[in-house]
Amino acid sequence: MSDIEPPACFEASGKRLWAAVTEPYILTPAELANLEEACHTADELDRLEMVVRKLPDLTTRGSTGQIRPHPLLAEVRAHRALLQRLMEGLNLPDQDQKIGLRAGARHAAKAARARWANREAAS
């Protein structure tokens, strides 16, 4: 169990994310700051998704009357992408790793596995 308490301003999703990361991992101060941003983003994403679920229609009318997606859908998508980037920035290890890899190293490892799989399939 982590001795690091989450900031009091977090809502349910932020608190869950904080606990899920700080309990099994030891983070640097920079990673803790990144995690804090991720927790805030998770809370904001929850609020946005709650509003979207209550919308009577996922479309709206544009300035010339055309039907277009509701603007909140783009915000939800942007928050999901931001949360993913923030979590990737923590460099948390996969289950089969002892330490996490940076994004470039993860990409290189994935590419190497794909190359080996292609070689084995060709054999």
C-alpha cells in the first residue's frame, strides 16, 4: 500500500486511478505530477461522458442547418487521447517486465516481435 495520499480534489475516477498506480509502483516526483494530471483528466472525462449520456441526441445543427456531431463528442475523444498519452508517459511496466519502457522503446520492441513472428511464419 502506498504512503502517498491522493490530492483531496480528485473525484472517484481520479482516486481509483491514483490508487491503481501508486499502490504497486514507486514513482518519481515527475511521474507523480504526470499521474496527477492523468487523474484530473480521468475525472474530467467522467463528467463529460456523463453529460454526453444525458444528451437527447448526439448530433446538432451547424450554422447553415447541416447535421453535425455534438461538440462534446470531440471533447470526450480529446480527453481520452490525452489520458492515454499521460498514462504512456508514466512508463509503467507491462506484466512481463520489471521496469517500464519509454514509448520509443515500446514501439521498437513491438516492431521486433512482429519481425520475428513474420520470420517464424515464413519458415
